[in-house]
Amino acid sequence: MGMWIGRNRKARVTYGFDEIALVPGDVTINPNEVDTTFHIPRPDGSSIKLPIPILASAMDGVTDVKFCIAMGKLGGLGVINLEGVQTRYEKPAEILDQIATADKDEVTSLIQKIYLAPIKEKLIIRRIEELKAAGVLAAVSSIPQKAERFGVIAQKAGADVFIVQSTVSTVRHVATEYKSLELAAFCKRMKIPVIIGNAVTYDVTLELMDCGVAGVLVGVGPGAACTSRGVLGLGVPQVTATVDCAAARDEHHKRTGRFVPIITDGGMSKGGDVCKALACGSDAVMVGSAFARSEEAPGRGNHWGMATPHANLPRGTRIKVGVTGSLKQILFGPATVDDGSQNLIGAITTCMGNVGAATIREFQETEIIIAPSIKTEGKLFQTVQNVGMGTR
């Protein structure tokens, strides 16, 4: 499998969203009659049911309490970063203003300084309590090294979902400078679902699922504000990564009878990308930059990656995405822009209807073709005029 790239060395050919297309089905369905429900399994055998298969990334330019409340009331799930400004500062709005107005040549060093402030456990508890008081699910995220400590705090405060997230997650992590997270033991101790990320390969996904996780985030470096692929040369395009991890999920389900969802994370700013991720085998998607453009997002039209504050090797940058509309518009429309960045749920249900899929599981059986010209064929005028599919 693969192609020769030189003497004694082969490499696989992999694919991203712009290189494939979905084929319409033999039967079509009314988009209003398809089911987009996403299930997150709980340790007790029940599940959290989300009407829409979309999570908002745990990034400070995307989610805060206000945003997550709005997201929850619309049927999705927003995730709070337990190592971000929301848990370091009593008044995070003032800090976010500094980041939003900083000069582009100084913003990375400013972010690095801002994230040196200590994390306050009382603020972790407060943010979760604020979400629960609003009547929505509380989902929070931390890196593996802080998961043991923050997991206990979050669970006691009433969190519904705990996400352990790093650039690359594996079960077998070797470290002598700190204690590695024993994932299987951690999942067993937690009474709430534990989702882990990020992974892009079949074997790693299978090992993660064997530890009892409630979901696996898929994607290394595809985010709009992430620079990991440039800094580290690391990553797998999201179509191939999703297909490989979906195969691991299906193997795990066949072997154990336990279905563990995968969630494609990053690289999707428009409805067509989200549809392709689901059709390639994902059970839900995690989106950042599309939501950073909402009126409810705390970034004031700015977006930056979780690895941007790294003290020695930043792997993210602040990008300006602008504010285009409300969160409701971005999720459900009506769309006032023509580039596919609004009414994401409308795109999903319409695509499902056109391929004849009544459920997400059926959507995952959609015929897929390799089509590198799918975005440019016949779109010369749009490209020249920088509108629609020709928007740069």
C-alpha cells in the first residue's frame, strides 16, 4: 500500500476535504425527516443525546460560559478550556480585549504572558456551576498532565463531560519528567464520560477505545489557527484520518459490542466540509473557526489555537475571522452569506436527504469519490470575483 517516494521508502496517498466529493443516492429523503442525533455514552450504559452532531472547540476565542449556554440551548455542546483565560482570570473579558486589539507582531508573546497566570480551582468550579445554573450540559477540557486533578474537581462541580486533549494522544506515553496519565484507570474512576484526543491512526484509536473512553477526537493540525503542521511537519489530512479512525471504531464495536463515537476535530469551516466528515465515518464534528465568527463568541472576531501560548514552541497563531452573524444563524440560518459558513445544520440535513440517509449511521455509508476538481469545476467567475466557492 502506498507509492515509492525514493529508494526503499514508500508513503501512503492521503486525502483532505477538498479532494473528495459525495455521490447523490438512488433514493432521496425530505431533509426535515432525517435524524441528526449524536449519542455520547455514559459509564452507566445510558447516553447523553444531542439533537445536533456538533461540538464547539475548547478554545478561548470560541467558547466561554455565555457561548456554551447559547450552544447548549440550540442542541449542541460547547467545551470550556480549563487551562484558558476563563479559569485564570476573574474578569476574562478584559484579557480577551487585550488579545483582540494587540498588534500582530506582538500578539503571540502577549498570549504567552497572559497564560502564565495560575489556574484557579475556584474558577473551574464557578464556570461549571454557571453552566449548570443555566440548565445546559457542562463540558470541560484539560491536557493529560492535569486530568487527574481537574477531573475530580470538575466532576464534583457537576460537569457532564470531561475531555482530555493534547496535540497527539496515545495510551503508551513515555515520560520521566512527570507522571503519565493512566487512561484506563482514569476512565474507570470517572463517573462521567471521558472523551480523549487527538488521534489520526487506526491502531492508536483502537488502543484508546480499549481504555474505556466515551469518544475519540480525530485530527492533528488541521485547525484554522493551528500551525502544528508547519512547525512540526506532523499530521494526516482529515478525510483519511477520519476513515482510518472510523474503521477502528467499527472493529472495536464488532469485538466488544461497545460503540465508541469518533469526532472529527478541526479543518471544517463550511457546511460541505462537515458533511464530508460525517460521510467519511465521523459520528459528530468539533468546530472552532466557524463559531469564532459568531456574535456570541468571546474572541471579538479573533481565533487562536490551544497551543499558541506554549512558552517555548507556539503551534498556533491569532487569526482574524470577523463576526458574520449570530450562533443561531451559523447553526440553523437563515444564511446571509454565500460561502457555506452559515446554516451548518441545514447543510447536513439537506446533504443527508440527497444521499438518501435517514440517520448519521446511514450517512456514513455514502459513496465517496476522489474529485480534486470538485471545488473549481465551472467556478471561474466565482474565483475571479472572489465570491461563493471562489472566496479566498
